[in-house]
Amino acid sequence: MSTLLEIEGLTKRFGPITAVDDITFSVERGEVLGFLGPNGAGKSTTMKMATGYLSPTAGNITVCGYDVRLHPIEAKRRIGYLPEGAPLYGDMTPNSLLNFVCDIRKLPRDQRRQGLDHAIESLHLHQVLHQPIETLSKGYKRRVGLAQAIVHDPDVLILDEPTDGLDPNQKHEVHKLLGRMASTKAIIISTHILEEVDAVCSRAIIISQGRIVADEKPSQLEARSRFHNAVGIRIAAEGAERCVSVLNEISEVHSVQQVVQPSGLNELVAFSANGGNIIGQVRTAIDRSGLDVVEMFIERGRLEDVFRDLTLGAPAAAEVKEEAGNA
């Protein structure tokens, strides 16, 4: 089976408030889906319905061919879920919690041993295995929460802010773990960290006010950004103004933005007039000017830029135009 999670017409209302509004999407085996949106957009509510924790007002959810409402046990058997905040039993140790999860999931002895070894090793829990969870750091609690989500080797992983509270090294380890598991599972990651989408996701959905506003590959979303194909230049402060003048003389350049960096260098961004590749024209103009630049690079596009435009709407677009006009 290639489609492991299928959501159709999913809606959730809390009284007069519509938290999720007619959402439809599916996730295939081998996909890592970044589920993005501002606070209150409906991300966590969607995940809770997908796992059977909340009942939808309308719509259908199928996990590995099982309807979550008609066959909840069979569906949940195939889901690994890390909720927002990773709620855990504080008086348990990671060892006792993971064994408890194995018990309630009725894992056979061989699968239990293999699952425990894999979860403990992958999340580096050996040194806190017998320490009460309530005494652990936020990062370790998050890792224990992730361990209980993968201990039974589920087909579908639904992770709400999986790297919240982790330091950069720990985040890198979790990204590598998700990358290793990605080929055999369907993984959904809700995150506010847009760099995480670039790092691990093959696809991204952005929701706003309970509705899907984008469903594309990260590279396709980046191509929507005003920074797509823009040329970045890092140059010493004394040459920055002249460089801006040179860039503004290029017909293919729409505008130039200048930012002073803490290092003392200035970073200039030359925006393409039509979104096309202008690196050749910029390089030629800089070479002819005799300016000495520290670095020159092409921007792929910035997810943050697209995210703000899609979730804030017209105000964000107006702000973007204003910034470009003032540059």
C-alpha cells in the first residue's frame, strides 16, 4: 500500500468556531510532510483528529486502509504519535514508560526487545533510562516522547513539534533519525521551524484559519519567494554604496536591499525584475566595476517570506512591496 494516511473533507467545529475547515490531503509511504501554519491555524487539531484523539465534525480519516472511526484499534496500532508538549507520566522512568507502552500495544517479546533497543539507542536515552521523567530536562522529555512514538515501528508517524526544546546537536540527530525512517513510513511533522522543512521534508502543507493555502514541495514554495533567484553579495562597508549604484544600473535588477551585518560586512540582495536568473549580469557588472566582493551567491528563496505572504495575506504583500521600495 502506497497511501498510508488519507484525510478527506476534515472539519472540526467548537461551537461557533471552525478550527479545521474542509481539509483534504493524503500522505504516501516515503513522504515526510511538513505541516505548517501560524498559532491557532488548526495544525494540532488536525493531528488529534488524524490519530483518533478528537472526533471530527465532518470528514473521513483512513490509516493504512482502516477508517479511524470504524476501526480505531487497527488504525491506532499503525500510528506513532508525539503530541504537542510531549505529555508524559512524570513519576515513571523512561525505561518503565517505554515498557508500559509496549505492554498496552501488546508487542510480542521479540518486537518489544527490538523496538526498545532501537528507540533507546536512536534517542540516546541510556544515561537517563532509570531517572524519573519529572526530573529530566525539556530536551530529554521530548526525546522520551519521541521514543514512545517509534518503539512499535509504526507505518505512520505524526509528530507535533518533535524538536521543541532540543539543542542544535539533538535536532540534527532527530533529523537524521527521521531521514533513516522516511523510506518505509509516512511521516507528518508539525513545526514552527521553517529550516526543519528544508532539512527533512519532501513536501509541505501550509494552513491558515483552518484551510490549506499551499501543498507543494519545499523547492516549489521557495520559488514563490521574492528572494527566488535574487543575488546576494557580501562586501566591505566602504564599497557597499558604490556596489548598490552598480547593481541599480542593471536593467534586469528590480531593486536592491542592503543589510549591515554584525561582522562589519554589508549584505546586498539584488532582486530580479521578472524572477529570472540574473547572476550572469550581476557578476559581469561587478567585474567591470573593479569592486572586491567577499561572497556572491544565488538565493533559492525563503520559506519564511512565502509563509508570511500566505498566512497574513494582503498586508504581508503590501509590506514586501514597501520594503523593496525603501531599499
